[in-house]
Amino acid sequence: MNETAVTSGSRRFCVVQFEFPWVLGPADGRYTIREHLGETPSHVLVLRVLGAAERRRLLGRRRRGRAIEATPDQPPEPVVTTRATLVDTAALDGYEAASRWLGEADLDALAAVALARLNRVLHAHRVASADPFVREVALGQALVVRVGFGDGARVADGRWDRARELAHAAPAAGMTRPRAAALRPQERLAALLAGRDVALACEELTLRVRLDVDAGRLREAALGLRVAFEAALAELEPWRDGAGLAGRLAELGGRREEVGAAADAALQGGLDDEQTAVVGAVLGRIEAALRARVVGEGL
């Protein structure tokens, strides 16, 4: 796993680098990524945790089952930063060619593709470690995003010769939306905490399906959609009239056979294009129905 496909020399390698203010999960090191079994590595991921605070005395006490006395106005603990560098193993022919590439590159597109590959690694780590708390990441969560290039020795260590830093591509939630839309999640959160509303099981299930769809995990999405679909039909029934969901629920109910067929295909190994389209369309209709319930309730 810790092999590397990049070497030093006159060639330059393209990199996309992210920094996140937490430990992503996999141990520090270099991880090769192959698109298909038997192919040469397409990318190398270099992970390194930076700025981890040393608290050996505290950790030693905790291992012995003892707590330490906390003091008022304690300063916040320093946070760790994980630097994740995606290296493209297809080399460019020297510094000048790499500089031209960097000047012409679509940085946002490169960052999006690199983030998808990073999330593939995190998903694989979650499965391998059987740790449900390992999470995938979004572009807006990164402290910094850089696109650049370097020689083999530098990029193998998570460094670069030249790089351009992206403007924060995804502001905090709500920053680019109308004020009314931005406030609605806060209003609903208040309602949930006050007991004036309830979080439906189908909402969490639908979010998981959305994550799988966006990550390209279509089998998992189709299987999860069947459960989210049935839960949504059952849980939204009390709001059929009050929130004006009758038409939406009738439409969804008519697609039960398609949803079941897509899930059955996923169990058999894969979905065709039509079934993939069904998963995306039905997921969108469930999401629309959930939004309509919230709006109809004035939350």
C-alpha cells in the first residue's frame, strides 16, 4: 500500500492538495490508486497529519483510568491538520511544460475530481476498518486547496515546485443562497430541538442515498433507495393533506416497481442506464417531498 509510482528527475507531476482540520482516518503514508485491477497506478495519495498537539502526560493518566482537574477559561486545544496530496502519475515533460499546464488548467474541475478520489480512499478505509465514524469530505470543509506540480521527490513527500491556491470554492452553508433559504435550516433545527418537529427516519436514509449517488456507488444507492422509499411513503402519510403532499405521494407510490427492480438488479451485480436514471429521479422526488413537508409546516 505504501509503494509509490513517482520518481525524481526532470519530469514534473501534477498534484492537487487539500488540508482539513481533523484526522481523516488512514495512517500517514503513500497510497497507490488504480482505476482497475491489473492496471498501473493512476494516482498516489500522500497523507500526513500536521500540528498534532503532544499531551503525553494527559494521555498517560487517561490510560491508567484517571482524570485530571480542568481549570476555568482553559484555552482551546490546538487542532490537528491533515494534508492530503493527490499525485497524478502521468508525468509532464519538464518544468516549462508543467508551468504551461498550470496556467491553462481548470483548477476547480481538477479539485473536484481529486476530491472524488480522496473520498474513494476514505470510503475504502471506513469499510476496511469497520469504523462508521470515518467520514467523507466536501470541498467547502477544506482549509486550503492547491493545484500545482513538482518533481518526483517533492510530490512523493506531499510537496510541490509551484502551485496555485483556489479561492474558497464552497462557502459555509447558506452564504450564497437567499436569506430566507439560508435561515430555514436554522429555523428547523430550533423546531427539532424544541420538540415542535421530528426528524424522520427517511430523511437520514435519503441523505445516505444521496451521498452514495454523488460518490458513484450506484449499487449501494439502489439498495438504500428501496428502504428510504418505503420509509418515506409511510412516514409522510400524516402530512398528505396538511402539507399538500397527496400528489407527490401518489406519484412516488406509482414507482414502487421501478425502485424494487433497481434494487434487485443491484443485488445481482449492477444497474443498467435506465435503472440508474430511475434511482436519480426517484431520489430527487423523495427529496422534493421532504422539502415540501418542511415548507408546508412553516419550519
